Amino acid sequence: MSQHVVAVCFVCLGNICRSPTAEGVFLALVKKDDLSQKIRVDSAGTSGWHVGERADRRSSATARERGVHLPSRSRRLVQEDFKLFDYLLAMDQENLEHMLAMAPNPQARARVHLFRDFDESSSKGSEVPDPYYGGPRGFDDVFDMCEASARGLLKEMRSKFKLP
Ligand code: 4NP
């Protein structure tokens, strides 16, 4: 039986660039702090365009340079996810709107947030912009945003779920 006390699913459009990066960065933080048994981490996409694929090679390369492995395989976000996860975190406003429309009830909607809202240094409503059609610099920026937001998220989980 799972001993997890809290579960998070990171969500973007394709589930091959941003949300796999967020997942890998957060997994690394959780592992470093020996919280892997307590926190479940996953990611998904609002589209089904890349189902079954590993993370985009540009995302994987950027993460690797920073010592982070991206283990995800793309899957589509499903209704069941709104029951399983305490946090469903959107990378941008479009993802957020899609997720809020999919959420089955107000309790589920309350668990949907923008990921960057957990970064205390970013202004409310900030997005992790889609790097897919841009240059390589976009992938570094995505990584930095994910790292800052992941730190804030872990801090909030620690206090809310009384984790060590
Ligand atoms: P992601 O990036 O949502 O961060 O995974 C994208 C990946 C693929 C596409 C768009 C964005 N696409 O158009 O296929």
C-alpha cells in the first residue's frame, strides 16, 4: 500500500518539455531531502499528442547539464487524476483553463494552481512559457523557473502536511 501523504501532478500541453522538467526537478529535491516515501510525483499533458514519448531531447539535455534526470513518459491528463492528486499544477494559463474545465467539482478545482504561483519571487499569474518552438535558451529558462517554483512548493507541502 502507498505510504504517500501528498501527491502532485505537473501538467503542460505536450508532457514532453515543461511538466517533465518540473517533475524531474521536484523528484530530485524530494529525494535529496529523503521524502520519496511521503511525496508522490507525476506529470501529464492536456493534449494526447506525444503519448508514450520520453521527454524532449532538449529538455533532457538541459536537465542533465544540471544533474537532473527526467524519467517521465508522456501521458494524457484524465478525470481520475483529479481524485488522486492533492496538487495539479499548470505551467501556463491555457493549461490552467483546460484543467479547471475538466475538474469534476469545486473541491477538485481548488487543487488546481499555476506552478509558478509557488515561487515567492514571481508575480502572481506568471507562466512557464512553452519552449517547444523557441531556441535553446528557452529550456534553460524553463529549468530555472521550475527550480524556483519547486522549492516554494516543497516548502508549502512541508508546512501543510507536517513533513520533516
Ligand atoms: P510542453 O511543450 O507542453 O512543455 O510539453 C510542447 C510540446 C509539444 C508541442 C507543444 C508544446 N507540440 O505542439 O507538439
